[in-house]
Amino acid sequence: MFGRAEINEVFTPRNSEVNKTMYIEREALEKELFRSIKGSMHSFLFGESGNGKSWLYKKVFSDKKIEYVVANCARASMKKSIVDEIYSVCVQNGTSQKVSYSETKKAGVKALATAELSHQGNYELKQEDRLIESFIALNENSNSKPVVIVFDNVETIFKNNELMSELSDIIILLDDSRYSQYNVKFLIVGVPNQVLEYFSSAKNPSSVGNRIQEISRVAGLVPGQVVTFCENGFQHHLKVNIGETQLKRLARHVYDITLGVPQRIHEYCEGLSYILEDNKWTYQPTLLDLADHDWLRKGLRENYSVIEAYLNSDETANGRRNQVIYALGKIAHHQVNTETIGKQIAIEFPNNCPRSKSGIGQVLSNLAKGDKPVLKKIAHSSSYSLTDPRYLMCIRIMLHKDETSENVRKKLFKLS
């Protein structure tokens, strides 16, 4: 009962099922989702990849005993039909469906005087609407209780006008009594945070928007939640002896380089756990360098190479590009511009701060160019955002500043 748990039972970055022993409660989001599902509209759950959208809805549905099935939009893209994907998850696999029949008719009485003749005709059965058939199957399986169809990975069909149009039609059917009588609701799960972005290229965008309630964004964990996560995982389940101060420093390090993204936290802590196992379950702060290296090698190799290529070859304090990239790693904002980076550089490099911000703007512009840009320009503004949050994670691991010289230095990692 008091033994050490298995590492792969504690830290589970790729599990599709909710890890209830390590799940961090998000009371406000959970309450909002439940109330939306119980309401009269369909629901939209959004957030960046890895932030726990799937675990969130699965946890709520499990706790509240809500029946649901998951229609994967990536599979719908392969099938070129959302209705076909819905049908495949609602109607039990292997269920046979009669599509035609044959009928043999004997000839009339006069023909029988000479010989018995017969004639066979083939007839097709009229097929019902597959969406209604899916709803009927769900209704029967749930004993007429409300059921949710989860549309997961909607971003995979975002640029497919035909599938977006089909999804719009399905959503609009919420008001059609032929469909609404079966108590089926939709939960749309994806990455973009404006629901109408999905349907702006499809027909009737306003009609779709009027039928969907947008849930608050599913963001990463905050520092206090990461402390709770690390305490639960390392101290309670893996029985690692870490003092309170060391635990908070560990949790802060994990938060800083994973940005609080739950999937990344699980990945990093899983790697650190195996390092702790090799060290006979004795924690030392120096093990974090090994964990950084391990995580970088396994998940950030490509990002490391891209950032490395952008860095100046020298490490002098006058390396403005290095200063800009280092400052990027210190800013927690989703958007940056010349002004915000300039202020951060002034804080980090007080003795070598550029007199003009024009050089900073040029560096930001260059980081948004090439085959693998680190930044992307935000339309109709002077601001930029990261093309991938993993670049920020990588910058925080690989760069450090010499406090005496203010030089930006790169930690050397062997990635092979």
C-alpha cells in the first residue's frame, strides 16, 4: 500500500485516458463545461495542443455520468465525410445492413399450361439518413438519455471547405425536430480560440455561431498547480525525499521550461524520474541538467537546431541577435514587438543595452523569415508571435547569461 508506484503509471504524457491520480482539478473550467453541455446549445472547447482539453472533458463526463462518443475529424478527413465518421462510432461495428433484396415471381396461369416459368427481380431498399441512423443508435444504447458527440481535432479539417460546410450543416440541424428529438449534443474540440474562424469560409457562419457556446480557453497550469503536481508525483507516488524548498525550486524549473503545458510537464517529469531511479531515488539539483538534456534530445532536437542557426557565432555582449533571442525566452507574453523586447533587453543587459531599437526590429523580422521561422508576423500589427511554443521551451533550456560579462552563452548539448 505504501510502495513506490511505477514511473509509467505516474507520468503519462501520451495516455488517452485520464490519469486520475495525477489530474489537476480545474474547477471553474469543469463547471463551465458541464453547464454548457446541459444547456440548449452545442459547446466549443479550445486551447493549445497539450493543455489537457481531452482529459478535461473526459473527466467531467466521467464524474457527471454523461454518455459520449468521439468522432475524430482526422479520420473524417481520410473518409472525406463527417457523417461517415459519426456513423462509424455510433453504429456498432459489424452491424449488417440490408441494402437490396431479390424476389422471384412465377408466371401467370396461361403460361403454366405449357411450362412453369419464373422471373427474378432485384430491388434496392431506400436508405435512411445515416445521421439519423447514428442518432437512433445512440439513443437506443443510452436508453434515451442525452448523449454527446465529441468532434475532436477539428483543426485538421479547418482548410477543407467541403468538410467545414458539412459540419456547419450538421450543427444547424440542432433546431430540426427530426434530429433534436434524439437528445444528441455536440462538443467541438480544437486549437483556434475563435469559433467563427472555423466556419468563416463555410456557408451561414452566423447561423453556426448562434448555435455554439464557447467555453473559456484551456490554458496551461499555473506555478502553484505545478508545485502540487510535482509533490503528488515525486513525493507521494515515487517516494522521493525532497525538501519543501527544493521541491518548489524543482517545480519552478519545470514550469519555466514547459510553460505549464500539462503534456510537456508529464514528459519532462517522466524523464527526470528515470534519472532519479538510476541515482537510487536520491534527488540532487544537478540532476535537472541531465533531465534538460534528455528532454531536449527526445522532444526538442529540431527546435534546438533552428535556434542554434539563428544565434550569432560570437558570444560577445554586442551580439544583439543573441540578446533578442535570450529576451524572447524571458517574456511570458503570447505576442512581442520591438518595444517589449527592448524593455526586456534593458532589464537583462543594463550595461550593454542598445541605444536604438531599430536593430531589435530587424532581428525580429529576420526570425520571421526562412523555411523554419521562429516567429510569425501578426496581421495588421507590428507584433509577432511564436510559430511553435517549443521554441520558447528550447530557448529557456539552451541559453544562459553570464552575470559578470552579460554575454549570452549556449549550453552545449550532445544530441546524437
